[in-house]
Amino acid sequence: LTRCAELGNRLGALKIAVRGPQNYTVDPTLRA
């Protein structure tokens, strides 16, 4: 479970890095 959470956090951080912090919005698909 902790590995899944860590992976999710890494993917989230990657999306923030790609989109930019000001463009980042919570993606509903990330929260299943």
C-alpha cells in the first residue's frame, strides 16, 4: 500500500513538473 502511495506521489509530482504549479489542478482520474 505504501508503495502505491509513493508511486502516486511521484506521478503527481511529475505532472506538476510538466504542467507547471500555476496550471496544476487536481485531476479527478488521480483520485479513484
